[in-house]
Amino acid sequence: MLRQLEQIRLEALDELDGIGELRELETWRVRHLGKKSKLTQALRSLAALPLEQRKLAGSRANEIKLSLRSRLDEKKRALEEACLASSLRQEKLDVTLPGRPVCIGRLHPVTQALEEICNIFKNMGFQVLEGPDVEWDYYNFEALNIPPDHPARDMFATLWIDPEAAQKARLLRTHTSPMQIRIMEKNGPPIRAIVPGRAYRYEATDATHESMFYQIEGLAVDKGITLADLKGTLFEFCRCLFGEERKVRFRCDYFPFVEPGAEVAVECLACHGAGCRLCGYNGWIEILGAGMVHPDVLKRGDIDPEAYTGFAFGLGVERIPMLRYGIDDIRLFYGNDLRFLKQF
């Protein structure tokens, strides 16, 4: 039995020395240390030997088994080191090469437009303020000359939070104009401020309308402010944003909280005034509404309309990149399509 065990050991070691690949070690282990190996079969046959021979042969068989496992581990480490050394020789690293570029995020095109517009007005001396998205009915409507029975309320498809609370009703603001009253209540004249933020309308979406969109409200209140100041401010803004060559239209419009009211439109970039789906086939896209602050609105802001005048305007932010880049559908901004967003 001892001679048989020694023969098994020598055969296993000879075969192990001839192995040169890591994947061959598992085959060797199964053949010489597995359940069906010669060594395992020899151990099972020990029961037929006399007691003294059984002890001696069993002890020797266990020594051989431990020895073979130890040599297997040594062989595995040696092959792994050889494989690593070969890989390092063949795959040299050039530390002078530039690193792989890291993909980073970028600002949303609406955010880019928002920051650019705010910077233009800041250069004109306007202060940037913010207001709440959830607003009271008083600030959103009544303080802006839109009482509960006023037909102008039909202009706003409102998302109500608690509509049964009368004047204390809350809603998602339909425009950023409520900040006119809040600013006048908190700050006395002179006032020059813009308010960027989201507005919400309960309405169907199409190429130029969304249920959630961004607006920038502007307000200036001081002694001696006239309509000429409003026109000069808005024309300068359009020149800074769209360039000197872009045509701008200024004409009368109606808003309950200004008198007189006006709208500012810019020549459609997509069709250059010829008419297309984006501009409603009239060649112009309205970008903001404006006007002189109504005396009643000044009174609700605790400002004497006999001593002070002011102007206000509201600007749709999404329409700026639409005009600039010829985008014909506002819904593209909020479709989360990276192929579209990565262009800006």
C-alpha cells in the first residue's frame, strides 16, 4: 500500500510540474484530489488492511494529500505571478497620455436662458428676487385688479389647492405677477426688481403652450417713470438678447393690472416673418406682456399713485431659446430627450 501511495504522489507531482496554464490546474485537482482520484480510492481501501498497516498507510495517505494541496497552491501562485508579469511586459502604460474624458452634466437650455436674461436686467440695475410657487388668491388675482367676478379670470386656467376657501384660497400661481404686490408691500420705492420662477396653468399643451413654464416678472416704481422708460428698457433688453438686426414689435394689449398695457413680439427666427407653425403663421412670436402699473395696484402695495408711477412686464422664458434656435415645439424642453438637450 505504501509503494502504491508513493507511486500516486510521484505521478501527481510529475504532471503538476508539466502544467503551464492556470485553467489546467482545476483538471489536475479533480484527477488527483477529487472524489474519484486514485488517492481517494486508496484511502477507501484501507479498511481491508490489518490495524497496524491501516494506521501507517492512513497517516501516509493524509500526508501525501496535504502535500499535494500545498504544491497545488504554490503552483497556482507561481502561474498567477508569471501571468501578471507577462501582462505587464505586453501592456505597457504610457503615463504621458492624457486621461480619459469625464462626462459631466450641463445646464438645461431653459436654465441657460434664465441666467442670461437675469444678467441682462442686472446690468440695467434690477435686483433678482424669488417668490412662492403656492400663492394666495389675493396676491395672484384680487390685488392685481382681478376680483372673483372679473371676466379676466377666464384668461387663467387655474390649478386650485383649496378653491372653497374664498379669498384665502391657495393655488399654484398662474403667473409671477403676484410678486409685484409682495415687493411693494415689503420694499418702498424706488423699486427695480425681476422675479424668475415657475408658473402653472391647467390647460392642454401644444407647440407653444405647457402646463408648467418659466416666467420672469419685472417691476420698476419711482417718481417720474413713464411709458418711454418701459419701451426703452424692453427694446434694450431685446437688442442685448437677440442682436441689433432682429425686428421687435411693440403694440397695445390688455392686462388688468397695468394701464396702458402692451405686448412685445420678436420676428420669428424659424420663418423670418413669412409665417409658420411656431409663430401661428403671422411671422411674430410674443415674448412678453407689459404696461404701466395700474394706480389701484400701487395702492394695494401701499404706494401713493399720486407721487409714484411704475411699469411692469412678464416674460416667457422658454420662448427665448425657441426664438434663438428655431425650436418649433416647447414640449421638447421637458421631454428628457438627451439627444435634444445635449445640443445646448
